[in-house]
Amino acid sequence: MIAMRSGRFISIAFSTILAVATVACYWRAISCDFVGLDDPGYVSRNPKVLAGLSFAGWNYAWSTRDCSNWHPLTWLSLQLDSTVWGTTPRGYHATNIALHAINSVLLFCVLVRSTGRRICAAIVAAFFALHPLRVEAVAWVSGRKELLAVTFVLASLYSYAAAQKSEAANAKRKHTVLALVWFLCALLSKPMA
């Protein structure tokens, strides 16, 4: 019992350190502007996104092929940002940073659930969180599709690992269905998932 509590405390500590380090590493992106390449099509010159969440925006998200992709959850996420943050890029960047921090913690949790090796999981998750290759997805607002897809893929992997470790048939079924739902959400965020 004490070992379980100790393991849970260590996992919470690693997750907190990982999230704080990720936010600290990418925090400067919050002062960036929209990037001139894809961000105008996704946000800064897209009236459907800038209008925020609405019935028309919902229809747009599920029917458009703008920016050569069909990813309704990405469009809805950007519309939600527009509703919450308005038209300034600061909020969109803050959401991307938060999503990347969540992804880093989720990766840690997936690795711990799959392997049981907390230290190794923390090291791998830290490399993922802080590696310079992640900058594009975090600092580029149109990278939202990748961040969302990774969030849902990791949630799917976590649920799948939980299903594999479940001994009860009902729990196994529940986790398997949840894994499929998360994976569907990943596909609706970025078809490459």
C-alpha cells in the first residue's frame, strides 16, 4: 500500500515538473504573432474561425476542406479559441503551449502504464517535451492539428494499455471502446493520425 502511494506521488511529481518545464520552455511563443504561411488560412484571415463557435461555424468545421484538410475538431478548437481569446494571437499560442504540456504528461503516463518504469518514462517524455523539433507545432497556430491529434492518440494508447491490463471483461471492453473513441477524435483532428 505504501509503495503504491509512493509510486503515485512520484508520478504526480514527475508530471508536474514535466508540465512546468514544458510551459517554461515554450512560454516565449506567447508573444509571437501569427505566422504568414498557414495561419492566415486557419485563423487570422478566416472569418468563419474568427466569428467563434456558432451553428454556422459548426457546419463549416464539418463540411470545409479549406487548407487542404478535413479536420473538424481542429476547426472547432480554433473557433473556441476565437470565442475565448478574440483575434489576438496570444491566446492561440497559450492554448498550443497548454496542449503540448498535456501531451508531454500524457506521454509520460502512457509509458508508465505500458512499462512501469517511471524514470525511463520521465526521461523520454522530457525529450519529447523539450526537443526543438516540437517548436513548429507549438509556435505555429496552424500546428494545432498536430497537437490535438497527438493528444487524442496518446489518450487512445493510454486507454488501450488500460484495456490490456484489465482483468474484468467489462473494464476491458470499456477501455477498448474508449481507445477507439479517442482514436476517432485523433482522426478528426488530423487525418494523418
